[in-house]
Amino acid sequence: MVGRIISLVCCLLCSFPFLIISIYSRDSDEPISFWSGDTSLKDKVKDIKGYNVEMAGLYKNCAFFFGLNGILFVIFPAAGMVMLVFGCTAGIYLAYRVYKRILGKYS
């Protein structure tokens, strides 16, 4: 049971930064970067408000995934492990593809 609780806490700790970024950067005048801290986004993005709204949605989805995954760890640890591996491999790739689509839309 302790392992399940530790897994839940770890997933919630992963979820928390994504949630904070999605809430506090939504109305920012600076474009939300995709984990790399790209400083050239201000020159690339034309509609910063619309871009930030969609990027906040992407980060909120990431936070939701990790939070749900933590709950899954408590209920069924094997499924939680499989979903965590999926989220940290294919999930990052899918999030990057969504980011590129958003960047293309607002560039």
C-alpha cells in the first residue's frame, strides 16, 4: 500500500507544475514555451492571447493525465505503470505534435 501512495504522490508532483503553468500563464503577455524555454517565440507568435489559451489547455491536459494516472496507481498499480510509461514516451511525442500544430496555427 505504501508503494501505491508513493506513486500517487509522485504523479501529483508531476501534475502540479503543469497545472500551475496552465493557470497562471494563460493571460500572460509572454508566449508559453514548450518545456525548452524558447525565447524566440515572441517574434514567431502573432496572436499571443490565443496561443496562450491553447497552450494552457495542452498543459492542463498533461496535468489531468498525470493526476488521473496517480489515482490509477492507487486502484490498479500495473495499469498505472503501463500508463505512466505510455505518458512518458508516446505522450510526450503527442504533446510535442500538438504544440507544433498550435505554433503553426498562431505563427
